[in-house]
Amino acid sequence: MGPMFAVSLTRCRAYDPTRMGEALARVLAPLGGMEAFVRPGERIALKPNLLMGAAPDKGVTTHPAVVEAVAVAVREAGATPVLVESPGSGIPYTAATLRRVYRHTGMHSMAERIGLELNVDTRVRAVSHPEARLAKRLDVLAPLLEVDGLISLPKLKTHYFMTFTGAVKNLFGAVPGFAKPGYHAKLEDPARFADMLLDIVTLLRPRLSLMDAVVGLEGDGPGLAGRARQIGLLMASADPVILDAVACAVVGIAPEQVPVLVAARRRGLWSGAVEDVPVVGGAPRSPDRWLRGAPTSRRPGRLGSGRPLRTHRAASGPRAFQPPAPAAAGPLHGVRSLPAGLPAAGHRRPWPSGPSRRSRLHPLLLLPRALSSGGHRPGAQPAGPRPPPDGGAMSRRRLRMVAFDIDGVIHRGTTLLPGAREALEDVLARGLLLRYVTNNSTQHRSAVAARLAGFGLPAHAEIILTSGAATANWLRQRLDPGSPVLVVGGEGLAQELAEVGLAPRLAAVVSPAQARDGFRAVVVGLDRSFTYDSLASAQQALLHGALFVATNTDATFPADDGFLPGGGAIVAAIATAAGRKPVVVGKPQVELARILAEPSGLAPREILFVGDRLDTDIEWARQAGMRSALVLTGVARRADLEDPGAPRPDHVLDDLGGLPRCWTRSWVEPRALSS
């Protein structure tokens, strides 16, 4: 292990731009100032935490005042700053999405005022990382690879999966939005996920990490499920690992409770003893208030408690343009070490226990294995009692999002179903997040949004999740860019695949002889032009080794005058012809639930999913731990509930007009949430 760098702390009570600039100068002074990290003429990327389009006062994102102060300091050092970020998992990495997130987080108005460049270049590059433990190949935002240096600007927050998110976790934003769920699915163990995060750190090697701890986030972070809490600090270091270690000590989270710090100690990236970390600067012994952990009711630790702080001295100035180690820094002001005896934060996870009552992992992290096998256990019931399907309200956890299936729930064919418009308006009026999730892969998300808007309903592509989009991004994690993919499905599915860098070809224009060579995957969804030749082409590609992927297995879908064959009927025909079973990506596979929930930082029980099928919609909600409502305007009938093997919804509604009966004031979160 190399020399241990210093962590600098300083008091900063508010996000006033002038005071923020003064606080930044104070916190960087013991480390050699900004000039120790950038040189004149360089182009420097600033990487904040912009998990989602949340307002700055929510405590979810790095505050624009922090970014402004750093950008100004970089310019004064003679370099050019540019803000580069990819929002959270499941949020499309597009120029339109970036602009929306920049607006909602206050970055746009700040950047216009000071002339800071906000990156909207969405190119992604595959990077080889031979020294990595797990992530030997990473998809990274191209703009981050084309600058001279990187300054990370994390937010101090708790995290439902990783306990704490700070300087190390912030660099996960170097991975484009829809690629993130793939890592969550493959690395459901927090220890393995932590190793992947450290691989990203060792690849990007930020020159400086400056943590926004003026206001932090406690509880069920990292999103809007957490609670903003005043801390009153800026923290900085050339080493993101020890910065996280000191930040955890400040808020009373024991290092052994943080998978990233445990993995870093195992890899020799720090000693594992917080009291050995040199802490410099003029921070007071006790900031205003402390976080309570992630989540825990144990009394948090305080900086300056425990055994007396040690004093370090150093003689020489910083090395030119290198991250300074303590021995290379100038005269240190009030250099200290954090005390030993940090409280062992008894971390408990608020999620339901899923299939194993002894497990402490969220069910979304326990069940992605089903994605690789393409199946689930029909009729399997969760442990413990379930509320009867009588429409009664639940109040164990507040509701924050309502997600709707579309076909058979919102409309049938060209007919808007009863109560649909009123139900959507009621959801928005209560300040709840609105999402649509459909197994229909025939159309691109933008076309689905246009169809809903044609009914006069609130819709845009960024709140719509289709099985086609999920399948495209699932394949993107497994195939090289430009890989040829045979598509049995609609133009919308092919468009989704093309947008992630694959090379789709519709089966309708590929002969069986042509399909025998070169196709890496066969993707099957609903195809209204399905023919015998399409069946034969898909069969030949699969017999010659192509990966078999189905967007969904819905046997039917509701139309204006009854039911029509669904994508599952076509999948079954191809599976029979090829003698192979597909990997299924859409409902009821749980990875789709992760993509839905994670950008908003919500727990599954804070989401109500409304669907019309027991085998996919209600089973999906059950596996993921979400609440569910079955409407009888689509496939399912009330008599189907008499089957003892059928999954049980929490509510049964004749149509969406009965949706308001599903909640009470104690269940619905009264404050509005940013979308």
C-alpha cells in the first residue's frame, strides 16, 4: 500500500456561493490548493452525483453551489472545467435526459450564469482494465476518457444496498444509465459490487474528491426515500477511499458495515483503521447535526470524541501537479487523526426478506438469477400472510410511486378504459410518481408515449419502460457493439436494439440460409408479420448457436373485440422448432423491477403496480416485493382468483375508477416528489 493521503475538512454551513468559495479555499489549502491538482491549459471533468432530476434541497444530488465553486477554482488555476455525468440506473443516457436532469438539479441555471460547459455528448467507449478484480471490461462515458483529469464531487448519503455512498460510489456514474442495472444483476452480493466499484476507481483515478457534506442524506437513500440532514462540512482528499472512511466516521457508520471499505482494506487500498488517517484543516470538533446511519437508530459518533487527536507535521510544499500526500503538503493547520472506538452501527435493511427469511438483501437483489434461467416458479407464494384481495388499504409503508401496465389497464386497442384518465390525474394530484411498464415490445418508448398522449394522458418516453428497451440493454451487457441480432418482432424492438449499439435485422427479410451464420442472438417479441419463413430463420440461427432471448411470454393480449395471440405464442413456436428455451427479460423477471425502482431510490413496498394479468403482472409484483392491484378490464377474471396456485394481488378492482380506494392518508406520501 502506498503512502496515505490526508483528508481535509472545513466548516460550511450553507450553500451561499460566496461562502462556498471561501470554504473551498480553506479545505484545499492544507492539500496545496487547486493548483496541486490541475495545471494550466488542461481540460478537467467535474463529476457530481446527479442520481436523478431532484431539486437541490432534497439532499439527493451534489449542490450546484459546490460545483460552481470548484469550476471557478479550476479556471483560476488556468484549466477548463466541464461537467460530465450519467444519471442513475434505468434512466436513459440521452442528451434530452441529461438536459432535464441538469435543469431539475439546478446545474443548468448555474452553468448559464458562470459559463460552465454541461456535457451532452452521450458516446460510450468500451475500456479494457486488465488489473481489475472483476470488471475487466467496462463501458465508460467517452467524455470522461477524453479529458486531462477528473475531479469527483460526491454527495454524502446513505445507501440501501451499499450502506454508504460517497467518493467511491460516485464514480459508478461513469457507467451509462441503462448499463448500471446489468452490474446490479450480475453482482447481487454487496462485496462483489464493491470490488467492481473499486475497479472503476483504479481505472479512472480521480485527482481530487471533494465531498458535499453541507447537507447529507440519511435513512433509505440514495434517492428520495432518504431524508435530508444538515451536517455543515466540506471534505476533500486525493484518495476517495480514505475520504469515504473519514466521512463514515463523521456520521457514525462503522467501516466494517460498508462493503466498499471492507473490500478496499482487503485489496490493500487503506489500512482499515480510521484513526490512522491524517485529518487536516480547521473543521470544528462537532458539526451541527449528524446522520443516523443507513438506516439505524443507534446514536451516531462525533468527530473529536474518543481518544485525543494526534498532531502531524510536514516540511515541504506539494509536488507539482500531483495529488499531495501528507508528507508532501505544506504546513498543516490543526492536523488530526480521527478517534478509535467508532460505534458499530447495527445496520438493518428495511426490505422484506424475500425467499429467505435469514437474508438481509432486498428481494430485487436476491432474485435476478431468474433472469439467466428465463423462468420463475409458477404459483409460488411468499412466506407469511398476505392481505386479502378485498381492496382494503395498507399502511405499513407510505406509497410513493404508482406504475401501470398499459394494454388491458389503460386502454384496449383504440378504446380508453373506464376510470383511466381520472386515476392518472389522481396519482399526479397526490404528488406520486407515475410510471408505465409494458411487456409489449412492438413499439419504441417514444411511440408508446405518443399513443398515450393521443388519449390525452400524461406520458413521455422517460417514464415508460418496455420489455423491448429492457431486452436491448440486457443484451448490451453481453454482446459486443455491432453484434448482429435477428429480430422476430416489430420495428420498435429493432429500434431499441439499434440505439444500444447492436445491429438488428428483421427475420422477415432474412432467409433461413442467411440466418445460419453470423447472428449472435435471436430476440423474439410480438410480431404481427410473423410467417413460416420467419420461424425457419429463427430456428436456423438458434440451431447454429445464437443466444435465445424473449422480451416476454404473454400468450395473449387484449384487443377491442376480444383477445389476440401475444408474443408468448410466437416464442413458444420458435422454442418448439429449435428445441431450446429462451431467456425472458420482461415481466415477471425481477430485473425489470430494479430498473423501475432504482432511479428514484425507492423501496419495493413504496411502489404499487397495477396490471391485468395474474401470471405476469401480479406475479412480477409479488417476486419484486411491490404492492399490486389487479384490474378486471384485461385478461384476468375474478374466477381466476379461485385457483389456489395463482399469485394473490393486494387489491382487486373492476376498473381504474376504483384505484383511490387502494390508499389512505397514512399510506400515501403527502409531499410531492420530483420526477
